[in-house]
Amino acid sequence: MSRIVIIGGGECGARAAFTLREMGFDGDITMIGAEPHLPYERPPLSKSGLAGPPRYVASPERYEEEKIDILVGVPVEAIDRQAKLVRLSDGRTFSYDQLLLATGARPRSFPGFSDRGSGRIRVLRNHGDAVAIRKALAPGKRLAVIGGGFIGLEIAATARNLGADVILLESSPRVLSRGVPAEIAEVIAARHRHEGVKIICGEQIASVVDGNDEARILLASGTTETADLVVVGIGAVPNVELAEAAGLLIDNGIAVDGTLRTSDPEIFAAGDCCSFPLSHYGNRRVRLEAWRNAQDQGRVAAANLLGKDEGFAGVPWFWSDQYELTLQIAGLFDDAATTVRRDLDESAFILFHLDGDDRLIAASGIGRGNIVARDIRLAEMLIAARGRLDPAALASSKTNLKKLLAA
């Protein structure tokens, strides 16, 4: 009987395992995760997850029903490609016929501190981190966030909702400098400032000291900021060590082809850990740290483990909830030749980004609740369709995007 082993106990690996069963695979499936929890969704960790239990992908009973063997709290130490074995930290070995690497990514460390941080200096990647951070967030407490990306800003918003004072430090000239247009980033920054968050941009950090009573952040300008807790959110690093030690090709992550196959034909990789050619953008190689990408690639990897030879052709999609605002982005806008704005109401708008041939390559929207969701979803389909569009029509709120898609 055939056996598929999945290394990684997160959303991507779990989606792949259940998809294998949905597609009729009746062989053995073994999932191996280093964390002590069953697979859970990571996006809530910086939002509601700071104040609640993990949101599990599925119940223990579901894994039993689908005959998915899942091992938690046990890291994989090595992959033996020649023998087609994986070796666990407790000495056990598992043979495989095919292998899926869904090892995810880990927070980038601040220089001088380990991945797990210290007593007053933390990162956020798993439920244990969220629990530790949540204990330090309360009225009268002061939180410093290093990094003005999605994670840092979401933590800042959650901390303010819990009553903590917040200072956010970003070395770039503005927050959300990667992947978010300046016009939308400024809306987010203004909302945080209105809430009382102190935002400092364009400042380098000289040092961070974990003191007995407080953490001290010394800026290159000579200013010192203090906090009860410092959370570092300066990006993520793909977990490629197992793959690299096994001799697989690495290129900003585990390098895979359009079907998510690695340089070993019996090993696939999916989710945050892998880089892949993005077909809608001239096969530009990218690595995406996104919830939907993890889900979609888990499904495609499962299909291709079963020999379907299905190309991954998803349009990148990101979202972030901060206070009452929701930001959504479809596509990659950095090569846009033209950008037009479409106002939905007095507080919500979408930016449509087109290339030099008037083909839509990205759309970015922000507004209260889900007001931008429908148009961003239609924009995502327009990006995939690759048709030429009239920028003026996109800018007009009277234009029905569904009709543009049909045309």
C-alpha cells in the first residue's frame, strides 16, 4: 500500500491530507508536526487569537474518520532521499513513497536575540507566542512593536483594543512598505494614530536591552523608548533546513516547478516554505506568506501527489483586519504602469493597477467591514482573465465589474 508523508503540521499540510482523501487516495497518510497542537489557522494569532484558543482546521475525530495519522510535538530531523525515509527527533523513522514538505516559515530574528526571543522581547508565530504576548497586554501596559508590516500593525491594533499603550517602530519611511500602495498604507497609519498608537518611521534601532523591569530600545538618533514588552515583527524566513540538508534545490525557499514538485520528483513542497513560478506574471518566481495560498497549494499538491499534473495558477490574495477596517489586495502591483482609484463610499476605495497594455495586474482596497470584498474578488478574476480594460471604466463606480468580466 502506498504511503504519503507530510512534514508540517499547519494549514497547508492539513488541507493537503484531507484533499488526498477527497480525491480517493486510500493509502497511508502520515502528518508530522513539531508543535504540540493539531493544525490550526495562524492569521487569527495577531487578531482574535491573542485573546482566545487556537482555531483548529479540523477536530481530532475528523482525522480519525479520514484515517490520517497525525503526530504532534515531534520535529523531523532528517530526510533520507535514497532510502525514502524521514527520521524524527525521537529516533523513529517513517518510510514514504511520496513526500510533501509544508514546513512553513518562522519569524526573522532581531539581531542579538534568538528565534524565541527573551522574557520581554518576543516574536509571534505560534499559539504559545500568542499566549505569552496576551498576558502582557492590559490597560496601563506599554507594548513596543518593531516592524510596520501586516503582523506588527495587527498586533498593535489588537493591543489597543485590549487597552495597552503602543509604540510602533519601522525602519522604512512608511508602514506597509512591501506589497501595499502608499495611499492605502497612509489610511492604516492614520487610523492607528487616531487610536493613540505612536508610530515612528525611518528610524534605525541601535540596540534593544531586556532589563529587569522594562525593555529599552535605543534608536540611532539617540532617543530611548521603553516598554513592558517588545514584539519583533520584521518578516519571516522559510524553513528550508530539512530540504537543504537533503540536497533539494533552494531559491528563496524550497524551489518548486509549476506543479509544486521539487528537484526530487517524489517530493513536493507547498505553502510559506516554497518559491514557485507565478504564471499570471510571466513565471516570475515568488514566495507567498498568505493564508489562501497555503490552502490552495495544499489542494494542488495533493492532486499532483496523485499524478494529476495540475499547474498552480492562483492570483496572490492578501487581507488584514485592523480595528473596523479591512484591507484586501489581489495580485502584485509593483510593475504597474497606471493606477486608477474607484471610490465606493466616503470611507472606502479600490486602486486598480494596470500594466502598459491596460491589463489589470492588481487591485488594492480598503474600507469598513467587507465593503471591498466583492469588487476585489471580481478584480481577482479579471486579473486571471488577462483582458485589456479601459482605466476610466474601472475608475467609475457606475461600471459593473461583472459585465467587464463577462466581456
